[in-house]
Amino acid sequence: MPAFPNSSPATIGNTTFHDVVSKQNGGIYRIFVYRPSGAAPKDGWPVLYMTDGNAVIATAVDAMRAQANYPSGTNVGYGVIVTIGYPLDAAYDPLRRSWDLGPPPGQTYPPFYENSPEVKTGGAEEFLTFIEDQIKPMIEASVPIDRNRQAIFGHSFGGLFVLYSLFTRPSAFTTWIAASASIYWEDCAINKFYSQFAANPATRPGARLFYPAVNMRPINWHHSSGARPTKPKDWRKSKSPGMICIPPNS
């Protein structure tokens, strides 16, 4: 049996990538952008931002393309997908990911590999500022976006970053998806950011947090001067969603 007579690289439909230098730390980030075909809705497209861009872009686009044609059955519609990754072919850059997704102040750890740099965490504020001040304006200059329908997704360490984003900039997105968030990290350091958020959760109207771990139940916030989560009142103590943070050795 002869080999294939020709070959071509596979591409992800309607998807481009762009290397952007961060004004926060000088690092280069690879931004993957999926744009739906056809005209945008009157108010613009909803948009989903995702961490770990190299690892998730293909799956995210394929899931949308497979399901968005049947919204009555799948409850999935078309929108823009923006994933933030790094200029490499691998799924992850463990060193940069540790810095970008870890809440401040962070810590320093031994290298992942021999003769490689120490691992540092604590750069989440830089990374969030990069998304807010550079990436969002670039996306909005390229495609019509509905600012009232912006979501962010992260898994594991990315889920921790989603919670940090919610607790420190609660109006940045409307939907927050923190999948299996590493809330235990660094003795549950995320708790201190939750406390300041709980005192004044100034979220957008209709804001929701999904934190899938055991199941997937959203928290909905009433948008008012005295806004509070409707259920549960304290995510750290809620056993139902499978989310509880107890520091080690406590």
C-alpha cells in the first residue's frame, strides 16, 4: 500500500493566532481567536476568554462548531473564542503558566526540570491586567463584541485564576467558569481575596459563577448596592458544589 501522495497541515476553521508582547512583563503571548461566520448580532458577539490557550483552542472551537447549529437542542450558540497561550507547539508552558495564573504574592519553588529556572507564582494581577488592558481592546477592534456577554474559563490553576479575577475585578466578565479550581494552593491564599469581594461584590447584572468540581451549580448575584450571592452564601463552606478550602495541617 503506497503512502499518501500529498499532505497539508490541518487548521482550525475560522481561527487565527497572534503573538502579542505584554506591556506588563515583556513576555510574548500567543492569542488564538475564533470568529464565527456570518454577520454579528445587533449587540455584537458573546465572547469566551480561556486560559491555557494552546491546550484548549481546538477543543473549544470544535465543541462550538459541533453544537451551535442546533441551539434548541444543545443550548449552545455561536460566539467569539479567545484563548491566551504561549508561542510554542506544546500544550503548556509550565514555568510561565505557574507565574501567570498564581495569585499574588506567590512563592518560589524548585525547578520543574534539571538546569531550568526556579518556579515562581504570583503573577495573576499582571496577567489579568494584560487581558483587560491589551487583549480585550484588540479583540473589540477586530470583531463586534457584546460587552455584557463576556465569559472567562480556566481549569485547575486556570480555575484559581478565574476566582482571583472575580474576587479582584468583579465587573470584568459576566460569566466566570472555574473548573476544578486549585483553591488549596499556597494554604488557600485565595481566601483573602474572597473576603474583600464578599464585602462588596460589584458584579455585572446577571453575573454567574460556575465552579464545576462535583457538580455544576451556578451562583447568581443580585445587582444592587447590597449585592450578595444568593446561594451558597460562602463558597468555601458549601459542600454541595464540592468546593471547600481547608489549609493543610489545620
